Amino acid sequence: MGAHGGAFQGSNFAHINLPEGLEVIEGSTFESCNLQDTITIPSTVVQIQERAFAWCTKLGAVVLPEHLEEIKANAFENCRSLYYVRCLNPEPPVLSPWAFNGVEKNECALVVPEGSVDAYRKASGWREFKRISTYQNFVCRPIHAKLLNKAGTRTVVLNADGLWKVTYCPDWLHPSKKSGFKKTEFTVTIDALPHGSADRRDSIVFTLTGKTDEQGNPITCYYSVEQFDYEYDEDTQMTLQQATKGTAGGINIVFLGDGYDAEDIAKGNFLLDMREGMEYFFAIEPYKTYREYFNVYADIAMSYESGVCSNVNIWRQTKFNTIYGAGAGGRLEVHPDDVMNYVLNEVSGTAITSANVNRSLVICVPNDDAYEGIAVLYGSGAAVAFAPHSRYGYPNDYRGIIQHEAGGHGFGKLGDEYIYHRDNIYTCICTCCSHASHVAEARQLGWYPNLSLQGKYGGSEWSHLIFDPRYSDIVDIYEGGHMHARGIYRSEVNSCMNNNVPYYSTISRQAIVERIMQYSGETFDYETFVSKDSRQMGEKFLTRSGTPVGEAGALPPSPPLIIKGSPLDYISKKGGKR
């Protein structure tokens, strides 16, 4: 038995009593109704379907039954007044990530049965609510913390509707306040965990004074802390590879992540992702041949929460505040200056300094499976490539993003070759892409050797390759690149800078080797380059993520962002050291 889909859609009634015996609330049944105050879902309901209560903008509270099994996508979308959700099921129902799209989950209280807070805090979808407790007006925000061995301090806000006190606290946790009245902000200091110790987890328990629940039990909430033993402390650097060639000590590449919490790091997920990215970087020519010229490091940048902000429903407190969907067209919003400041000034034993930052590459891996990416190129030569751990299928996998953003843009200073619309680059007026001026700016810096604004054999960077019999079969003048179909030219039909295939064009390989020689203190020789050059396409392997995700609807990565000057200019304004 179910409430029929769309039956009351747009109705003006403010209150409704749903009958017992109802099992399914079908899609759009109460969409855009004038429902107010509290809706209690009957105990017999097992499923709430798509958009069932969407756009009930005056709905203040909802009580979900004990046997509810599933809430589907957009069921409570844009219920903007919703401040209280009570779920009577001790086991979190299956919840679509979009079920409460548009609801302010930082403020909406989620009240669950005694003993179920942890289960809801870890459950997909439910974990986005930041006020999970067994009593509406008594909850910590945040309700947990994760750390590595290093001591730390966290700020906590305790929401209460009366007097409260600490009734249990382990000896390695130290709240700055042991009692208070109503909403109180305080700090919790966590002792260092000696290396070689077992992981530990415990909670500070808070109790409301003079109040009990419906069964007469004390009303409590808690702040839990997990501390993980790991070989390296946060804000330190581990070496993944040492250079064995070059006279300048090797070219530095630093991997780090955003949205990797202490558990991600301690359990090995972080290092596995960084090593995987390193192997992808060197799985394509010419990096495969010239790998020995590079030092590779991983910086332990620890975030408070796992994952990054990937849509309006998912908010994460991360090290570098990476956000999806914040910019035009829902693209990636990144903070390269903060990343560079961290790498230069906050990492103990860092290999990147002011003396070599302009010859180094930083690769930041947001802990998310989205297909996106952007490289930020400083005019001084420094670069940060943002390459999410994409789980899209070939060629838009993590490998493709690493090779395109980090190897192509970040180190190689190559331009995009993909064609996104049919406009001429000189006359295009759309706002979705940069135009001829962007390419001209890059060419003035000596970058984008794989693109030309002239369609003449003698006017391109690769003129010498067109008639070299060793390359003339594949190198020529092809119109289209940098998102435009007209007015700009590339040297080969396809490459990694077009659609992420594991192959750089010949002029791109040459430019990369020239840069490797320059940074390594050696001299580039064209014939030596040719003797070592390989046209071999890199392996078309997929990432270790399992079943590939289709590319339907995926936009091409954003063009590189070029910033004048050096990251040191930003750091000097912030009072940095190096």
C-alpha cells in the first residue's frame, strides 16, 4: 500500500496525518506542498521515494519510523526550514547522497536511538549531518576527531539546553572546561601517542544535569577521539624515489593529498594513492626513459575529515579547502598558494626551498573519485597540479589526469589540444574558456610548444620535425586546440593533451626532455634526444578502483591557470620563511 506519486503535489494544506498501514510514500507525493511543523511517518513505511517531500520549504521536522529501509534521491530536497530529523531505526536506512539536497546539515539535528550514533556517523549520506545525537538539544560539534601520533588541540562546541558536566574522560584527553551552561565553546587537548604503541580510541562523556530520557536514563553525548600509530608524523616528508642522474641534485616532485584524514594515512590508503600517482607519472614517455633524473617525495598533509567537498550536500574540513562545484560550471576550486606555502614552510625536512621551487613540481591529489583537474602555473616556473583520484574509465582515470595535468601542464608546460566547440580562437566570445591572449601569454613565457597560432609550416615550434624523415609520417599541421576548432594548430592528430591517452606528441616529448636537461644541469642535444626517443604509447591500464565509471557528461579538464610571479611572492606577504 502506498501514497500515490504526485497525488498531493503543490497542495496548500499545512498539516497532514498519514495513516498506519502505509508502506511506501511514492515519488513527488507531497512535492511543493505547504506542509509545516512536524511530519511523523507511519511505523509501517519502509521506503520514501524520489522527491516525495521535495520543496516543502516550511517543513520544520520529520520523524522516521523504526522499520524504514530506504530514502531515495531528492526525497527531502530543499526542505530549507528542516531543523530536526529523528530516525527511530537503530540501523541507518539506505540513504541516497541527494536525499536531503539543500538541507543545512551543519545545523539540522539528527536524533537517533541510544547506541546508534556511531553507526549513523559512519553511514553513507547520514554522515553528512554534523549534529548527530540521542537528544535533540545535547550534542557536540564536531562529534569526533582523528589524529596520528602527534599531540593536538581541537575546538569543540557543546550545544545544551541546560547545565552539563563531564562524567567520564580518559587520562590522555584534556577538555579545557569540565562543566558549563547551555552552548559552550572549549578546546580538547590530545596527548601524543608514542610511536610503536597500539592505536587508541575513547570518548569524553557529557551528561545533562537534572534531566533524563523517556526511560529514565541520564541524557548523555560524547566527543570521541581516535589516534593512530604511524611511522611518520603529520607535516613530515617521506622519500619515494631518489635521482641517480643529473648534476644539480635531481628534479623534485612532491605528492600530497587533500582530504586524507589520520585513518586514511595510518591504514595506508594515502601512501598507496601517492605511489600509484608516481607510477602513472613515469608510465609515459619521455618520463619513463628519464625517470632517474627525478626525486619524488610524499608530504603527510593530514585533513580533519576524509574526502573533499564534492557537492552542496557534502562538506569536509580539509587541509587545503578543495571544493568541487564552487566555480563557473561547477568546476574545481583550489588554493595553490596555500599548498605552496605548506610545502615550503610547514613540512619538516622539506626538499623544496626558495632556491629550487621554480624547478619543482607539486602534485596535490584531492581524495575524491570525480573526473576533474587543473594545473596552476606560476610565471617563475613553479607549478601545482591538482589531480583527483578519478574512478572514471580509461582515458579519464586517475592515470589520465596525472599524465595530463602533472606531466603535461605542470612540468611540461604544454597547452591543451582538445576541441570543445567550433569557434575561432580569435573571434570566440564565450565565457567557458580562455582565448588567443592566454596562448600568447604562455608562448611569451616559452610554454605551450605544442600549440601555434600560425597555420604555416615555418611558423610553428615543430617545423624541424615536419620534414625530418624520422617523424614526418606523424608530425604536420592540424587545426584545432585549446578548446577551439579554428585559428589554432597542433602537431599531431592525437595526444595526452587532447583526450588523456598515454602518449605525448613528439614536440611535447622534446620540450619535456629539454626542460629535464635544463633543470638537471645538462645540455640538450637534439640527436641524443632522437636516439633515446620512443613513440610507444603507455599502458592503457585502469586504476585499481575496480569497475570503471562511464564518461557520460564529463567535461574536459579546466585549462591551466597562469599566475604571474612566484609562489614566494604570496609567501612573503604572509610572513613565510623560505
